[in-house]
Amino acid sequence: MSSIADRFKEEQTTGTVSYQGPKLKVGIIGVGWISEAHIVSYLRCPDVQIVAAADLVPGKAEALFEKLGVTGVRFYPNHKAMLEAEKLDVVSVCTYNRAHAECTIDALNAGIHVLVEKPMSVTLDEAVAMCRAEKESGKILSIGFQPRFDENMQQIKKIVQSGELGKIYYVQTGGGRRRGIPTPYGTSFITDETAGIGAVGDIGCYSLDMVLNALGDPKPLTVSGYKSAYFGTQPETYPKHPEYAGEFSVDDFAAAFIRMEDGLILDFRIAWAMNMDTPGDTILLGTKGGLRIPSTECWNGSMSGPMTLYHEVAGQSVETTLPILPNDFSELFYRKIRSFLDAVETGGKAPVSSSEILINQAIIDGIVRSANAGHEVTVEIPEI
């Protein structure tokens, strides 16, 4: 079935919208900085209307919608009040990490389709509860991984699934920043009370999804994890807000050795801050070929340069450079929103399903548990 968006004959910029059918009623839960990308994307969709928003900070939602010039929105002090008062079709959950599970489950239980930002949750138990709520509600739960809609990221999966690399037995992935602890909007990313997990969940989930999705989401068996916070706890890290060091209570670096099913090994490391430009490129080693994907500071959009395919032709070792395809970061967010709405309107499947990201979350949970315990841990994903 064609996308609803495909049937729009005129752009919104012309001032005329051809869509005349009933509009999906949208609610926004949490109006942190990521919510603006959601709101702007929804505004490009003539088949929806943002009718409500909730945030714990008084006046924050009102100020954002006024800045964006959006009217006709009702505001609430928390998500529960909004869900009780409104008859919504879909919500975007754009809260801090610790609130993802509660807000998502409450919305699903209210019969509402949900698009929740990454990371899916903080713990595996939370992610399982979210999946079960989705199953019981019969509604769609999609997770906000916009890199899935980038042509370069899709090319990775095409290469792997084509069999060009043969049997893949080792994957190295990760990335990170020399200095890049996310505090331009306050401390919600760096405290255990709000974030729960640091770099491993914020940007680590992106690099994990990049390879897990390409590989067909193999299940993890054991994890030997490590995490540290050497930079986040130093006042000099925050020249304008040295007091943030005392509030930092998550990881700024994480690494892990993960044994996956079918003998696959996943070697992972991620950083918000480190004394290095990169912890290494992403590499996939197979029995027929290898793929190198240049490292980036954050895998939230695309990659930083061309990929290299290492293979043999007529018995000779050959390197093939795969040019990077042009991409528009803001367009990826729109595709994330549009694909979610299409699934809702057509009764289709979630574009980024909870069952896929459950595996991502199980690995993150295993890294945290192993790091805290100081030894390797097994990973068991319950049946949904």
C-alpha cells in the first residue's frame, strides 16, 4: 500500500494542502531538545495535528510551541494528565531516559500508538515490559533510530545480506568524541536520576543498531563489560558550569566483549570523552571479505566517509571504495516520523520494531551489569 504522504499532490509551502481526510491526533510527551525535531516533522504531515503536549517543567512546553509558531495545542503538567484528558491516536515520547518506559507503557495501555526516542529504555526489564504492553494493546511501538533511513546505513545491510562477506565471525564497532559530554541543555543526560545510562545508551545504541540490523539481529549470549567516568566527574570538563562535575553519575566511556549466537564476536567501545580522536573504525570480518566503515563522533545520522570493501577478485586481494551517498540529517527525522505514521494509518508494522531494539537493549543492560559486577555475565531475553 502506498504511503499516505505519496498521495499529497501539493507541498505545504504552497499554502494549499490537498489532504482532506480525518487527521491523526498527536501528543508530545517531554519537550526537551529532541522534541523539536519531532514537532517540525509532524508539521510537514498534513494528515496529523499536534493537539497536546506535556512536560514536568512549568511553561516549558508553552514556550517551545510559541517559538515554533504552533497554536491550538493544549498543555499538561505530566503525561498522565494528558493521557486522561485527551483522545490521542499517537504520541512521541521525548523525555529523559528514565521516563521512557513508564510513559510508553501508559500510552500503550491507553490505546495509543507510540514512537519513543532512543535508547528504548534504561534496563532490559523495562524494555521487556514495553514490548509486553505493545503486544497486549495491539498498538504500534516504534523506536526512534533515524539512521535506519539513511541510504548509507542501508547499504551496509545490503552488503552483509548479499553474502559478499561470507560468514561474519568478528565485528568491531563503536565510536565517540574526544570531548563531547552532552550538557548544552542542562544535566538530564548526565545524572543517574534522569539518564540512568550515559554514553553507552546515548550514542552506543546507534553503533550497536548499525551492525545488529545489518547482521539480522543475532542474540547475545554473554557480555564482559567495562565503564568509567574519568572525564565527566572533573570540573574542568565544564568551563561554564564546573558544578556539573558533582552531578555526573553515569558513564562517559564503555567497552565490551560480547559473544553472540552462531559463534559471532562483537567488540564494542564508545566514548563521550577520551584522549583519542577515535577508538577505531567499525569493521566486519567475514570468510569471503571484510568491510570497513569509518568512525564518527556519533552514529545518529550517517557515516563520515566512504566505506571500503576488502575482497578477492580472480585470486587477487582487492579493495573497493564505496562512495558516500548524500544525505540530509533533518530529512532522516522526517522519514522516521513519516514511516511511523504510515504504519499507523495502513495497519503496517513498526518501522523500527521493539523486538529488534530489545536485543540492542539487552546488550546495553549486559554491559552495565557486567561492569558493575566486575565479571562476565550471561544474557537472557525473556519471551514476550
